[in-house]
Amino acid sequence: MKKLGLSTGWQLFVAIAGVALILVMATLVGIRLYFIHNFNNYLSAQETQRMQELAVLIADYYERQTERDADFRFEQLGELERGGVRRLLAGLSIAQWRESRQQPQSDGLDPRRLSFRNLALYSADGDLLFGRDINDPIQVSIVEPDSGVTLGYLRTGRPQGPLQPIDEVFQQQQMAAILLAGFAALLVAALVAAILARRLRRRVSTLTRATRRLAAGAYDVEVPQQGRDELTALAADINALARTLRAAAGQRQAFMADIAHELRTPLTILQAELEALEDGIRHLDAQEMGLLQGQVRQLTQLVDDLHMLADADAGSLRYQWQPLTLNGWLQEQWPVLSHQAEQAGLKARLKLPLQPLSIKADPQRLQQLLMNVWSNSMRYTDAPGEVELELAQVDNAVQLIVRDSAPGVAESAMKDIFRRLYREEGSRNRRSGGSGLGLAICERIAQAHAGTLTATQSALGGLQICLSMPDPGVTSQ
């Protein structure tokens, strides 16, 4: 057969590695966003610190100017351009700065430290003195050192990237480290995925081989069970299926052997009798005819029972459902049942409740069940003995119980009572008669009535068979 698509191992690898890749990528994206967020906060903190240093220097400059000129006002700083702030910080007056603005001077400060991309100065009333309005700014207050009065405010834009070359180098190093860690995580994830996929593929292959062997008719399969996952549960189910198929195959072989034996016995007798008639050893009289007819009846019963059991297994037995009052119906059956017990040398008793019990049933099939169970007691109960038929209501069920006296049935054999062609004595000599299919047919009829048929030890010392059916309600006649 031509294989289509990826194998199970590759599918498992792709699935596990794909999930791992998604998780790693999501983690890397999250780490990168988290780093950028915190890096920008770090840059904002640096910018705030520089702004605070600048605010202190401006406050000192303002204090020196007021000492020189009592009429000097903070708003006069608005006459300065942004590039002249460094000179103010160097201690120059406004007039001196204006005279020397065209002459480069060293102010003793690091111009890179006090350089801002956007800088705006505001008065204490919020009036813009120089610069321009900035959206989402960093703001610090300019406070007079002695009085603590707020003179104005400095504002600058929040950094959206590295401010200094060292910041950019640091950011690049961190991004490279994150990518390297992500690549290493992907390699580890791929290795783990390969190991897991290989292990799972081996387990799936074991299950596949086991199912193929089962399909080929080899029921001696035993799949190893390791772990507690779904594959282990599937292995347990396959083992259970193999045991069931082994048991079914054994039962089928035993059933065929039993059928062959059941057919061989009357056929052998018929063949021997006919050969005796042909050779003139026996004469065709009434006794001989009765013997031959008896063997034919046994064959006919066996074939009819097999046919009925096959119909019951296939669900093709027809039922005529109707309301049935069991008290009166059992009284109608009792004369025949008690006569059979009398002929078998058994004492028969019928126990009926005072309250009539009604169910929905097929009277003909129910009669067939009762006759089979009753005949079983007649066949296997030693005389003199007892046999009892009881109708009772237990909880929400109507029970029809047949119990007899010794001999009993071993507890270990109770589960086999309803097996086809089963006889508790273990022989096939037909001493007790019957096809060995009656109780199996009874079980199917009980199931069709939504009931159960169970076998237990009898209080009389023999076997008790109980038919339990759901009670639709107790009605009075």
C-alpha cells in the first residue's frame, strides 16, 4: 500500500516541535517587549536625573542673578535660546551671554550630559518661556534652594530609544543574548520533540502490530503496559480484546466439537440399528420403530434448538407482547408441570402471592422458558426429591423461581449453567437426555423480556433458577 503524507513519527515530531516553537517564539516576543519597556523606563529615569541636575543649576543661576539684580525675574530666562543654557550654568549674565553668544567658550560642563533633544521651560504659572509644548513629557520642578518655592518647570520628551552610544550598544547586546537563548531553546525543544516522538512512535507501532495480529487471527497477543496514559489504557483494552477473542475462539471450537458429538450419538445409533435391520439381526417391529423414532426426535430437537438459538442471537425471534397476569397463567400451567414432577418421582409445590402480579410478556415464549427450566429440574433431580415453583415480588422486580433438591451444582460451575451444550456432569453420554441448549435459549428469552436469569444454590439442596423481570406495577383482578 502506498503511504500518503507524513508518518506517525514525523507527525508527532512536527506537533511537539511546533508547539515548542510557538512557545519559544511567544516567550522571546514577551521578553523583548518586557526588555524594551523596562529599558525605556531606565532611559526615562536617566533623563529625569539629568533634568533634576539641570533644574538645580538653573535654580542656582537664578539665585546668583537675584543677588546681582533685585529686579531680576524668573520669566527673563525666557529670553534665552535653548543653546545658551550651558553658558548660563557657567555663571554668565544675560548681557554677557548676549555679547559672547557668537564666541565659543568652554563652560566647564559636559555638553553631552546637558544636551536634550527637546527642552521647554515653564514658569510657576505654567507659561511657556522657551521651547515648545511636548506630549507625554518628563517634568521636573525648579525649586528655590532657600525658600523651597517652585520657580518653574523643565520638560523634555520621553526617550523612545537609546540616548547615548553606550545605551545603543547595551540594547544590541541584550537583543543578541535573547536571540541566542531563543535559538538554544529551539534546539533543546527539537531534541526533546525528537526523543518523545520516537518513544511515542515505538509505542504506537507496538499497538499497530498487535491489532494486525488480532486481525490475522492470532489471539495470543499481549501488549506491554507501561505508564498511566491513554496509550497504556489502549494497550489494556487490546489485551482484554485478545483475551475475549481467545475465549470466543475456544468456545467456538468447543461448541463445534459438542455439536459434532451431539449429532454423532443419535446418528451412530441410527446407523447401527439400520445395519442390524439390513443384516437381518433385528426385525422391524414396534419396539424397533420406537427406538428409531426416539433417535430421530433427539436429532430434530437438537436442530430445532440450534435454529432457535441462532434466531435469538440474531434478534430475529418474534414476540407477541401482551399484558399477562402471572398468578392465573401459572395456575393454568400447573397441571402439566405437577404431572411431570409426579412421573419423575418428585414432590411439587406451587407458591403464589395473594396480590396478583401482571407484566407485559409473550405467553408462548414465557411458557417455553418455564418448561425448559422445569424439565431441567426433572432431568437432574434425584428421586425421591422436591421441586418448587414460586412467584414473588422483590423490590421493583417480579421473580419467577424454580428450585429443586439434591444433587446440587458446584459454585464454580454456576457461571457455566447457561453456556451452550453444558452439562454439569461433564459427560456426553446423554444419560439425562436433552440437547444442552435449553438454558441458553431461556437466557435469550429472559433478555428479550428485559429480565435476567440467574442460577444459585437452592435452599432445598439443589439448584435454584430465578427469572427476574421489571415490575410495571401491581394490579388487582
